[in-house]
Amino acid sequence: MKNQIPVLFLKKKIKMRHSLLLIIIYFFCFPLFSQNIEDDFEGNGTINEWVGDNCYVASSFVNPHVQGINTSSRVLKYSDTGGQYANVRFDLNENLDFSNKNSFTFKIYVPSTSITGNQINKVSVKLQNGTLSQPWTTQSEIIKYISLNEWQEITFNFENDSYINFNSSPTAPIERTDFNRVLIQVNGEDNYDHVTAYIDDFIFEELEGENDPVYDQLIWSDEFDGSGAIDSDKWFHQTQLPSSGSWYNNEIQHYTDRIDNTYVSNGSMHLVAKKETYTDQGHTKQYTSARLNSKIAFTYGKVEVRAILPTGVGTWPAIWMLGKNITEAGAYWQTQGYGNVSWPACGEIDIMEHWGTNQNFVQSAMHTPSSHGGTVNHGGQTIPTASTAYHVYSLEWYPTKMVFKVDGVHHYTYQPEVRNASTWPFNADQYILLNTAIQPSIPGSFTESDMIIDYVRVYEESSLSTSNSTLNELIIYPNPTKDKLILKTPSHLIGSKVIMYSTLGQSLLNFTLNEVNTSIDLSSFKQGIYLLKFQNNNGSFIKEIIKN
């Protein structure tokens, strides 16, 4: 892989190299009080002191996990050894200024061996007025969910992210001027469990892309309910061999439309790669699998696929996209008359690729006329449980960039400085492909392995969600909650339909907002994350809730 320099350090180097120029630019172009808040825990920072509340803190600790996206030598150590309200914090000399910046970003590593009890793995950034005797009464909080045993970079955007105001005030944090204390809390409060975390490269910044569309309108999905054959209204089996008689990249499988290779069972779709002698189109091969084309194509939006990947050297599963204008005989959109350009002019988006030769690594990549085949445009991350547990593989496709994540953890952005037909053939519809290829390196002992898909979901921007005020006018509290949830509804949302979903896409509640204050009893629901979808004639949006 091509070594990447983290954006944070690029910014720092630019600042050092051109410090005088930046001072001049800031003096004339920006408010004088634009705050510089950062700490790399190696002596380069503006934060005077980190303080632990019921928590041990070491702000220049030797990095015990030099790996992945963080190879720096020093980090902050956060050690909650059972404090009920453990956190680490710092105070500012002046109140927090949101006029030019909106986001806190840092890297975090939480080893699974440090955790006791049954905790939800998450991290919060909390803002408070530290001059008060009860500063928590002014608190605004953003919660993000994290993975264990790997460095990940988390951003808390106080302009666009969902937040929780302690006092249920409708005022958005971005509109506040009384915050002078910043807290980080790992795995929540009001418990006596233990957790250790390592934090690095903390920075307060203006998040690039803060005005990006919010893709929260579900426009298409397959939840793979039922049993038997997959839904032919949503998927097309691509089985026609290329003219050479073999699939590309020296793949050695046949793709079939048989239930042996694709079927639905217990709420999931199984795409099965098998060792078997199979003859089709005049060619006999020793392996079979499946290649699915979606019967939806779209431009811009978010794709989420929750999947368990196959295992074994020689397996090559992929979740990816192609322009529906590709001239590929036997592809669905070609059969519909849309094919007019060849690969790679059509553009290819690899949301997820996985090779059995590198079992714990997943990759995302872009193929364009400017770079294809062994493309230089790629990035990935280590997922130790890629083939044993479900993970959500996602793409956020904007007009100027592609953002790739696993379980919400970012690992690659494709954003060419110059967008033209060579670098950016992504201004037209693309469709989704799911397949598992077989490579010649597969051992003779291989028999079969499944890619198991829990759901495929496509989101676009909703008309309601384009207004932050709409989202913020609807107050949901307490969130997280143990039993009852209160919805305080503005008048223009009265009459909206509300559907509560599990993270598996199951509809659990269905009701209409008829009153300003609506109470939902969640006492019978299991601990976890749920989604509330609000819908009326103007559009829809989704809010996340947490049941403790």
C-alpha cells in the first residue's frame, strides 16, 4: 500500500512551514479570536492541562499500540478503574468559539482486555460551563460508537452531529457561547466498570465537508426476510461469461443463478462459493459462486451493507459498484439498453474487497481511466473479525468525493483535486454488485464458504433533513434512556408518521405524532441502539436512540 501522511500532520507541517504567511492571512481574513486547540501529547499543543475525574490520566504516555493509523511515540492514557463518572477534561482560558470551527477530532484505541462488565463501546465529547458549581447542568454531548483493539479517528461535529443537551434545552450547541470546558468520556457514566483507552492527536477544527448533504432518506433496501430464492425484483444474476470463456483477473469460477449459490435464510442472504464440477456455456469449471447486479442505479448517496465475509485463501469477495453505462455483455443494465462505454471509463467503486490471503484486512478502492487495475487510489483497515462477525461496510458518495468506512470508522477518502472524465466518471448512475470470486491460489482442501449479507441499504438526501433546524426542533429525551422516551414535537411535525426500527431493519413500533408531548415505553426492549424514522408529506429523517 502507498504510505499516507495523516491529514492532521500535513496541516501541522504546513502551519510550521508557512507560519508567518498564515498569521497574515488570519489577521486580515479571519476573526482574531479563532481558537487553536490541539494536543499531540509529544509537547506540541495548546492545552495547558488534562485533568482526570475519577480517572487516571497520563498526558505523555508511551504508545503501547504503534500500529495502523497511529505510529506516534506518545499518547494520552485514560484509565477508568471503576469511577462512576470517570472522564478526562481540560478548561479553556476563554469560552469556546464556534464562529469558524465546529469539530473535535482525535484518535482512540481501546483494548478489549481492559474492559470489565457488559459495556457499550462508545466515546463521548461533552461541553460544559466549568465556572459553575454544577457544570454538568449546562452540558451538551455527542456520542460515537467505537471498535476495540484498533486505532480509529473519530470526529464530533457540533454543527451537524446528533447531540444531547443535559437540560433538554432546544438550543443547538453551535449557537452557545458559554462553553469553556471539554470532556472526553469512554463507555459512558453511571457504572463502576473498568476501561482503559489511549487518545492521540486531539484537535479543534473546521471540518472539511461540513456542508455535505446528509444522506438519511432510505430509498431502497433488501433486508433479506423470508426464505428461499432471493428477490428477483431487486437482484439480477449475472452469469454470462466474457468472450474469453473465463472471468477477469484469472478467476476460475462459474457464476450461477442456482439456489445452491444464493439463498435467503433466517433474515440473511447467503452467497456461497463452492467446490464442484459445473459445466455451463460450453465450459467446465471446478468452482461455482454468484455475482449479483442490483436493479437500482443512482447518483450520489450512501450505501450500507452489513455482512460477514467468507474465509480461506483464494476467496475474493467484493461489495462494489459500476456505472450502469458499462458495455459488459450479460450485465443487467446492458440488457436494458444502457451500455455505451467500456471499463474503466464507466468508473468502478470498490466499497469492500477482501482476500483470503490477508484474512483480517479489508480494502476500498477506486478505478478510473487515470488509475485502474493496480490502482493507486485505495485504502483499508484491519478487521480481525471480518469473517466471524457482522460489520457494516459503507460508502458516502458526494459530488466531489467518496468516503469509505467500516462500522462508521473512516479509512479512505477519494477526492481528486481535478475532476474530469479521467479522474471522476462519477456524475451518473451506478449500480451495486455483490460477488465472491475464486482465485487459482485456492487450496484443494477448500469445499465452500459463504458471504452472509444481513442487509443492503441505499440512502439519499431527504427534503426534511436538509434543514438542521428541523432536526433540532424535535427534542428527544432522555437519550440514552432506561425506560421511557419523550418526544417534544414542533407544530409543523404534528401528524408525522413514526416507525421505530432495530439496527437489523426490523419494524418494532408504528404510530403517528398527534400531540406535542409523546411518551414511548421502552422498558420491554433490549439494551441497544434503535432508529426512529419520522415521515410526512414533506420528506423524512431518522434519529438514533439508545436504550440502556
